[in-house]
Amino acid sequence: MEKILITGATGNVGLSTLKLLETLNYPGVEVVAAVRDIERARKIEGICNCTFCHFEFDEPSTYDKALEGVTRIVLIRPNQVSDVSKHIFPFLAKAEKLGIKHIIFISIAGAERNRIFANHRTENHFKKLSIPSTILRPSLYMQNLLTLHRQDILMHDKINIPAGQGLVNYIDVRDVAEAIVAILFNPVHENQAYDITGPEPLDFYQIAKIFSGELGREIKYARPSTIRFVRQKLKDKKQLLYVVTLSLLYSAARNGKMNYANDVFRSITGHDPRTLADFIHEYREYWIRAGVEEKPENVRKGLSRRGI
Ligand SMILES: NC(=O)c1ccc[n+]([C@@H]2O[C@H](COP(=O)([O-])OP(=O)(O)OC[C@H]3O[C@@H](n4cnc5c(N)ncnc54)[C@H](OP(=O)(O)O)[C@@H]3O)[C@@H](O)[C@H]2O)c1
């Protein structure tokens, strides 16, 4: 019997992984969604066969119950949980004590070189643990275009990202989930670190062109400077940590550090990742103005309804 605990279970990657495991319905595998609000999580469509447990990284009293009988963990660190020494390492210490067989940690592209990232510190911490682990470093998520950048595209017909002429290779979180599931039960992936990307790097002029073709109106790449982007986001009352993280990621893109593709996803799953053009086509209605401005929380609910 295997019992898999998934943290960040209501977020981008966690929810996609839960849904995929539910579809595959492996015999002898119990899937546990570690969530902050069980009642809210129960209402999400497409995850009715998993078990829910109350779990908060910043509430150590929730660790023991969440880890009861668990054999494997998919560790997704929420962006808000940045003090990893205080809120991630103690959880990992408990997991180690309990003899957890394997942890898949979802990091981010470039984390191994960028000391400022909380995921960098977490990756390094795994070197000190005896738990077999796999570090997965996805490139940027396509779903950011439905969440972080949706309002600019929907309401202002622009992509407002400070990436200059840099290229990015977005990956769909459903593909990240597929890679996670493929890694979960294959010991060959233990103690490996993988960068996974979408199929091809694109710059934001190309991405704006795909949007324009799909939506039937011109979407422009605004190409703001980093300073202008930071000022705007802080004016919009976005959290400083969020703004700094985004700026660092897009600076990496501007400096050519996200301009790569590899066939790791294919070698893990046996097929190619989804393309950005297909993704934009599939979710085009989210960027079409229907006369009513949707609030971000409704977008999130909408995404859950659509099974993202
Ligand atoms: N965005 C990207 O392009 C990208 C690319 C590669 C890697 N990453 C990495 O992916 C990770 C984020 O994953 P994601 O985008 O799938 O998550 P997400 O959509 O931002 O969702 C965060 C999840 O964490 C939960 N959560 C928040 N605070 C919590 C706490 N204190 N204790 C327990 N759970 C908590 C949230 O639950 P509630 O429903 O209760 O809020 C939610 O399920 C980050 O480590 C980031 O570096 C991001």
C-alpha cells in the first residue's frame, strides 16, 4: 500500500497532480491532499476520491497527523512560505524521522544557481537528508498567463512583462503533473534533478502574435523596464516578495537564461509537452472581453471548474 501526500494541493501543480492521479486510479495507492481548508477543498470538482488532511507549513502541530502512514510526498512550496528554515525544514525533519521512501520537490528553473530563491535553499537542504528525492525544476507555467497576466491581456490588450527580447519556454502545469506521476513510482528517478520545459522557447513578441491571432484583436508586448514593472506592481498593491520574485524570473529571461529546450519531459513521459499555441487556443475564452470584468477570485473558481 502506498500513501502519497501532496502539499500545495489546491494550487496549480498540486491540483493537476491530484486530478491526474484520480483519473489513473492506481490500485493500492491512497492519495492525500494536504490543504489549509478541507471544506473549501472538498468543493473542487474532479478530486472526490482523495483523502483530505488539514496541513499548514507554518503550523507544525499539523505535521504529525498529515504524515501518518505516508510513504511518499510531492512537496510543493507555496510562494508565500519563504522562510524555509522555519516552515519547510522542520517538516522535512519529521518526514525523515518517519522513514518516508521518496520526496519529489517542485523547484523552479534556475533555482540551483540563484541563491536568493527559497527553492534554492530547499534544494540544498535535500543534500543533508537521507530521504531519496527527485528535484523537478519546471520552467515558467503557462497558467501564469491565466492568473498573473490575465488582466493586462484581457482589459488592456497587452503583455506587461519585463523580459526585453528574452525567450521563455513555458510549460503547462498539467505536463508538470504528468512528469510527477511518471517519477513517483519509478526508482530510476531517485536522487536526480531534472529541468523540464515546454517544447520551444519564444519571445514575448511571438507570444503576443499568437494571442492576437487567436483572440482576433491586437495584443501588444509592452516590454516595460524592470523598474517600471516593479513600480506598477507595487502601485497595484502587489506584495513586495511577489514582485521581486517575478522581476528576478523575467530578468533571467531577459538575460537569455530561460532560452532553452530539452527533451527531459519526453524522456520521462514518453511524449512531447503541450505547446503554448494549443494552450492559448484551449483557454481563449479567458482573455475574451464579454463586457463584464471578472474578478481574479472568479477566475480561480472558473479555472477549477474547467479542471485546470
Ligand atoms: N509560477 C511559475 O511559473 C512557477 C514555475 C516553476 C516553479 N514554480 C514553483 O511552484 C511553487 C508554487 O506552486 P503552484 O504554482 O502550484 O502553487 P500555487 O498555485 O501558488 O498555490 C499555492 C498552494 O499552496 C497552498 N498554501 C499556501 N500557503 C500555505 C501554507 N502556509 N501551508 C500550506 N499550504 C499553503 C495554497 O493553498 P490555499 O488554497 O489554501 O491557498 C495552494 O494550494 C513555488 O515553489 C514556485 O517557485 C512556479
